[in-house]
Amino acid sequence: MILVTGATGNAGGALVRTLAGAGEPVRALVRREVDLPADLHLGDLNDPESVAGALGGVRGVFLLSGYDRMDETLAAVSRAGVEHVVLLSASAAEAADLGNPISKYHVESEALVRESGVPWTILRPRTFMSNTLRWADQIRAGNVVRDTFPGVAVATVDPLDIAAVAAASLLEKGRHDGQVYGLTGPEALRPADRVRILGAALGRELRFEGLTDAEAREQLLAGMPEAYAEVFLGFFARGELDESVVLPTVEQVTGRPPRTFEEWAAASTEAFRQS
Ligand SMILES: NC(=O)c1ccc[n+]([C@@H]2O[C@H](COP(=O)([O-])OP(=O)(O)OC[C@H]3O[C@@H](n4cnc5c(N)ncnc54)[C@H](OP(=O)(O)O)[C@@H]3O)[C@@H](O)[C@H]2O)c1
């Protein structure tokens, strides 16, 4: 049995379906009743006791980064005799300045996992292809997508590939212990490239308009605390994080190339369709 946290999200949801498809029993830690091919356990990652209650019969745990009292959660995981933990960290753990709040919580979570005594694998995905879903309202409303950081190319990764690497790490006993896997897709794309590819998948001529850095700051501030907005401006407007390099990891672990943005777009058209 594998316990998947974040099971209603992009990465965790893909992992639940991947494991279930492979015939592996899955328990999902969820905050509400949902429809998933898994044994549901109501709990909260900020509440280690609730995670501990989900660990009966569990041999592997997929854990999200950055929650409260993670040392207590990991102590419970160790006590329960879990054989392997996969931590979903991020490339932010490789940033030049690790003092920013996002890098900090990933680095601290990674350290706790390394110190837990439970065999581990750390995943550091680049920006998810599924973040493109935030364009859905604009694409339903018209043919122009306006967004931040027009000049920044990112080797975005499909959550299905994160799930494939996580599943391999959890199921192939011993093979991925102590590995830190940077995960990318097969090519670095700018937002305008992704808009064009999405347009082709939808049979529409979509156009991208980049926001200035001042407009980007305003947009980020509308959706997150100022400290986090500053981190993203640092990463992408001031170039403090490079997510453009394509890494061989997905292919090395899964034996097949990473999924393309074309494949993600073709599988995701429903989310962008005008009614
Ligand atoms: N998106 C990216 O580009 C990116 C890149 C690198 C790393 N990451 C890392 O990957 C993580 C997951 O990304 P995602 O796109 O899959 O996120 P997502 O789709 O927003 O999913 C987040 C998941 O976490 C769950 N969750 C949130 N707070 C929780 C809590 N207190 N207790 C238990 N579950 C909780 C949510 O459950 P509910 O449905 O109950 O809210 C949801 O299942 C991010 O948090 C980040 O650390 C993301």
C-alpha cells in the first residue's frame, strides 16, 4: 500500500492514477471526500497525528514539501516501518539564494527527509505543464493570453512524468534510494510557444501578450503574499533560477522520453473549451 498526499492535486492525482493503473493499492490523504481510485483517509499535512493515522499497512509515502511539524510527520512514518519516502520538492531548492521563503521550505523539508532514517528519493520538478491551466479563463473568453515573463523559457514537465518517476521510486525497491531527481520535459518553451501549441491542439489561433515586469508584479501580488511574489520576480524577472535546461532524468528512470507539451495540450483540451 502506498500513501499519496496531495492526491487531489496535479502531481498527487497523477500518481494515484498511475499506481492504481499498475495494480498497486493506494491510500490517499485528503481533506474532503472525493472520487479517486484509492482508499480515502481524511487528514491534513499540518496535523502529523492525522497522517500517522493513515500509515497502517503502508510501505511507501509520497509527501509534499513545506508543511508544519514535518519532523513529527516523518517520525511517525519511520515508526510505522515505512520502507520509502518520495518527497515532492522543487527546483527552487537549487536557487542561488536559498534565503527566500519558497527555497527555504523546500530545503528544510529535504533536510528533514534526509534525516528521517527512512530510505528516500527527492524529486525537484521544474514548473508543471499543468500550470498552463491558469490560462483557461482567458482562452475561453478570447484569443489572447496575457501573462508574466514572456522571455523566460522553461523546460516544463508533465505531472504524468512526475508521477511515473515517483511510482518507479516507490515500487522499484532500493533502486532509487538517496537519489535527487531534477525533472523536466523534453524542451524549453517560452509562454508564446506554449500558447501556439495549445492553440493548435484547440484548432484556434491564439496569441500571447507578455506583461511588463511592473504588470507582472501587480498580477502576482493579486494572487499571493508579497514575499512569494518577490520570489517569483527574483526567479524569473531577475533570472535567479534557470529552468531552461533539459535533464535526462525522466528517460533514465522510466525508460521512455518525457512527455511533450503537445501531448499535455492534446490531453487537456477539455479544460480550455468554450461552452
Ligand atoms: N506547480 C508547479 O509548477 C510546481 C513546481 C515545482 C514544485 N511544485 C510542488 O508541487 C506541489 C504540488 O503541486 P500541484 O500543482 O500538484 O499542486 P495542486 O494541484 O495545487 O495540489 C495541491 C495538493 O495539496 C493538497 N493540500 C494543500 N494543503 C494541504 C494540507 N494542509 N493537508 C493536506 N493536503 C493539502 C491539496 O488538497 P486540497 O484539494 O484539499 O486543497 C492538493 O491535493 C506544490 O505545492 C509545490 O510544492 C509545484
